[in-house]
Amino acid sequence: MSQQQLAIVSPSPHMRSKNTTQRIMLDACIALAPALAASVWLFGSRALLVTAISVGSCVAVEALFCLITKRGQTVGDLSAIVTGMLLAFQLPATLPFWMIPIGAFVAIVVVKQLFGGIGKNFANPAVTARIVLMLGFALPMTTWNLPNANSWDAIATATPMNILNAGDGTLPGLLQMFLGQRGGSLGETCALALLLGFAYLCLRRVIVPIVPVCFVGTVALWGFLQSGFDVTFMAYQILGGGLLLGAVFMATDYSTSPVSIKGKLVFAVGCGLLTCLIRFYSNMPEGVSFAILIMNLLTPHIEKVTAPKIFGAGKEKRHAKT
């Protein structure tokens, strides 16, 4: 047999795919488009401006960081655009514009680039940036305006999670919750738009549904039991807060979630349990961001515990002893 006819054996995996980082991020942008359209419809032109500033800041910060550190430019992979959109979707429409670049700096430089860039970040950049902004600017980050009101004025209104925790106030109807007619951050209110994005990502096979389904399912089950088998209360827990936004677009981040199916299951259930612990037993009405961040930090340990055994490893050990 000639040298040219010899088969070349290389380590697995051997799967070929046309998917690139740019293609995946473009799909994420397309999936986020319904939520962006819904936020503009609900909160007016300021929602579009907040998103534009967030995306522009993330892209500019990444380009500048790569230029200063003399790294190859990475803005072309579109990941900074996705981070900017996800950050904006976690912000109230009335947030002062100057605070947004601070969040962009935390997301892109502190969480992403200082740890080596895309694929090497220890936590979801948008989630971490949102937590930093909330801790640093608590009042403006929790001042919500009413949907279809003047988005340029800060009109204080309680979110459904605040109302449920306080036991005081009038909750919007479930249909209003589903369509986004409630107080909240830009991209978290309209469940219909988020579910459309979820369906698109599943059809494109960008994500597998196990993480969103198990995350939301865990919160739903706990809410059902917590309320004494009240289906309505369970529905408010699903549609309220940033559960769907976090479960679909942030808990599924490739870099910060486990690879194996078993690991994804543990990760998703952990996110759901922590969300419920924070919602029901802390002073904060919402816990999705903190739950995802904590589970991001635990991901390496989950990977280690749930890693599949190497085929034939046991036999090799037995042979070594004989």
C-alpha cells in the first residue's frame, strides 16, 4: 500500500459542520429580533436607543481593547453585538444613557477579553454586567415605566414579581403577561417574542431545548408546590421576571454551560432551584441573573462530575494490574 493510500487517523470528534461563530451569532441576533421589536412597541423609541447604545458600546469597547492589546480584531464574529443586545434587554427603558457603557465595559473587557476572549469567559458577560449595574445603580436599575407610556419619563411601577412578593397591588392578566403588557426590562416582558426566538434557535439547532425546558420546568414545579397547587401562581412565575429571557438566551451560552446532556440537566435544574430560592426566600423579587451566574461558576465542577467514562478505560486498568 502506498503512502498516499494510508488512512489518516486523528482524535475525535470527526463531525464536520458549516456552523461558524459568526453564523451562530447571526442566528442569535435573528432570534432576538422579535423581542427587540416587542420592546420598541411596548416602551417606545427609547428602547431602540438603549439597545443601539448598548450594542455600539460593546462593539466599540471590544474593537478598542483588541487595538490596544494588539490582538486580532474579533468584532467580525458578531458576539459583541449579541452581548450588547442581551445587556440592553436586561435594562429598564429609563436607565440613564451614560450607565450603559459601564455595563458594556464590564461585559466585554472584565468578563470576556481579560479571560482570553470568546469561549474562555468564566460567566455570561451580559448577566454579569447586569448584576454589576444593579449593585452599583440600584435605583435606576429598578425604576420601571409602564408599557405604551412616554418612554422618556421614569414612571414608577411595580413588576409582577414585586406585587407577588408584597401581596399588594393589581397583577396584570395572564394574556397581558404573555404579550408583555407589564413593567420590566426591555426584552424580558413579551413571552410571545421570546418563545418565537426559542423556536428559531431550536429549528436552527443552535441550542438544544433541554436547558430552557428544565430551567423553566423546575421553576414551574416549585411555584406549583409553593402555592399549594395554584396553576395561576405557577403561570405568573413562568411569565414574570426574566425567566424566559435567561433560560433561552443566557443559560444556553456555550462557554459557560456544560457540554454533556447530563451536565446540562444538572445545570438547568440548579438554575431553577436557585431562582426559586431567591424569589421565595430573599429580599429580592427576582433571581434569574444571580442563579445563572452561580451555576456558571459551578460549570467546571459539573462537567467533571458528569463527564462520561472513556470507553474501554476500565478494561485497561484491569489489564495493567495483571
